[in-house]
Amino acid sequence: MSATRVFVARLAGCAVFDPAGDRVGKVRDVLVVYRNADAPRVVGLIVEIPGKRRVFVSIGRVTSVSAGQVITTGLINVRRFEQRGGEVRVIAEMLGRRVLFADRSGEAIVEDVAIGEDASGDWQVTQLFVRRPRTGASPFAKGATAFVTWNEVRESAAVGEAQSAEQLIATYSEMKPADLANTLLDLPEERRHEVAEELSDDRLADVLEEMPESDQVEIIGRLDDDRAADVLDQMQPDDAADLIAQLPEARGEHLLELMEPEEADDVRMLLSYGPDTAGGLMTTEPIIVSADATVAEGLALIRRHELAPALGAAVCVTLPPYEPPTGRFLGMVHFQRMLRYPPHERLGTLLDQGLEPVTTDASAAEVSRILASYNLVSVPVVDDNHRLVGVVTIDDILDYLLPDDWRSHTDDDHHGKRAAARSQLKTGSIPVQSIQNGRRSARGTRNEN
């Protein structure tokens, strides 16, 4: 090993490479087992490999931990990780736990855990980075911190008791929404809801958009109505509509009444269309400009940080008003085309004359064929009066084409399904059935080979 002490919170998200330098995944957690009076022993890493599959990598297969990366022998068992009795995930279950000082000087919260290799080559917990409770009344005051050994503290609760949700959120603060969604789904149900309660409205909205609908419904169902409405306000209208459609009708209508009127109107409009039509799949928040807007103005709108990449690939040009449903739709101007013209060029002169919009009742199959045939990432949607009401983006179509539980499947699981989807996309037959993914229980000792 090239490192003698590593802090676990800094390992989260680190790339894992094989000896040839090829990336095989990224670290999600460290797995330890408790021993009587001795510090917990590290048994391995939980690594996410392509396909969002979590696998176990024995610590004996790790040859180097340095400069934010982990090097392994390359021999990784790709069977899905299943936590077993006696095993504890450091990030998910230890960080944020309360501990009592052995000298009876008080308690503290575990903010990080250091693991290290001893003389015999075994890895174990070497130190805890802890913070005492704050002493001042100011909300900005922080308690004193300290490095302690395992023997200098004892846990104030039984193993497995929920850790601080705030600490878990801080640990995962830099995660992308899709990665955080997967991490939350790995947590016990009660812990998941504790973390959801602590997340900000916009962060929780981003995370919910990356979850299967059944899990969205479960989490939103545990929030009080005012909080749930605030989170729905932050979601993309099409995602919010899909979620509300899964709720009991009475609660869905109540949440719509609590939402901001403009957001609720967009969601109600989307709910009025069939789920397998362009109207049901579209988002109502494309970039909309007038024909007199310049290339510079269009590029400035695309640069907005919160804008989804698919929506930033083109701007829609319409007559006033410029909120859906707009005035008459004139056309789209693609991002790459704008780059070829000077900043003062009017967007009305750069319209893509070959792209025809679809109507709200166009089928998902028709929209998918247009996106595939013309290599597009979005297609405009108009009503019977040729007013722009939204755009269907490539991610909307992919969410529709893939099975309901696609987020929990691996690349191998989907290899055949993708081939079938391509065939069905060409013929216009779209798969809508849900494929259930069963769980198997793990028994016996962990196989490190």
C-alpha cells in the first residue's frame, strides 16, 4: 500500500482503476466489521461499476490509495453487493454517530473516520475525527474538534442506529443528483426519509427526478403537504406531473392547490395529455425568444447554470407572448448554428427550415423516430393553433422507452433490452411494461475472489 492513513469521507467518489490504468468504477463506501475491544477491521470497499451496480472489493485487492484514486489488482467480482450481518458501512452508518469520551468528559459527533494498514498488512479504523457540541448560543458557533483513537471513545447508541442526517448530507454534498439518488435508495427506509427531510427543496427535487416513480411516491408520501408542494414547485413540470399522476387523486389535487399558480398550471396542462403522447412527455420550460433576439442574447440564455443540457441545445423562436402557450411558433435555432454567426445576427434569420414541430397528440413512437432520424436532442410541440406549448427532449423519450426499474439494472441486464428497444423504435412499438427485479439473499462468508 502506498498510504498508511486514509480518511473515508475523502474516498467517496474516488475513481478506482485496474493495474493497466483503466477505470473500473468509483468508491461509494468502506465496509468494516466490529471486533470486541479492538478497533473495527476494514474488510473492503463498496464500489459502483458501470451500470450503477454496487460490488464488493476486498481490501486485499487494493494495492494503492493515493491522490484521490484507488488502484486494485483488477480482479473484481461483479456480483451485486449485499450487506451481511455484522458489516457496517462507514459513510452510511458511522459518520454522524454520537460517541462518549471514555474519560467521561462529554460526547461528540463523528465527522470522519481514518483507516490505516498495520504492520501485519490488515486495515482497521485508526482514528476518529470528532466534534464536541457547540458551547455558544450563536448559530455560527462550532464545537471543538479532536482526533481520537477507537479506545478513547465508546458509542452512545447501538450499532445500526441512525446517524445524523445532516452529517450524511454534508458527506454527499458534491454528488450529482443521480448518484445521490442511488445512495439514498441504498439506505434503510427510515434513514432515507430522515435525509430527505434535511435536504433543501431544490436538492430533493433534483434527487427525486432521478428515482423510480415508486420511490418518488414513497418519499413524497412521507412529507407534509406544504413541504411536498414546495418540492414539486422545484421539479421540472413534466417530472412533477408524472409524480402527481401516481398519487391518490385527492392528495394530488390538494398539492396542486398548494403549489405556485404558474407551476401548477403547467403541471395541470401536462396531466391533461395522454402519457404516451408528445403532450404528456414534453417539458414546458424551453428557451423561448423573439425573432429579433440576437445570437448574443440566445447564447446568454443557454449559459444559465440551472438549464438542462438538452434544453440548451436549441432556442425556440415564436411570436409574442413568450410563455407557453406562446404566439405562433416560427422555428428553432440550434446552438451550433449560433456559434457560426456574429453576436449581432438576428435569430429569426437562422431558423432550421427543415425541422417540423409535432402536435400534442403525436405518439411517443413518432417523436422517437424524429429524434433518431434527424439526430436531434429535442423536438418542439405545438397545439392546434400552431402555438408552442413545450419540447420533448431525448431524456424524456429514454425515460419512456426504458423499463420502469432501469436505474437499478446493470449494463448486462439491459443489453438485450436496448437491442429490443432499437427494433421497437424503428417499428413504432414502444415497451411500457415494468420488469421486476428480484433480490437474492446472501449467505455464508464473504467471497473475496
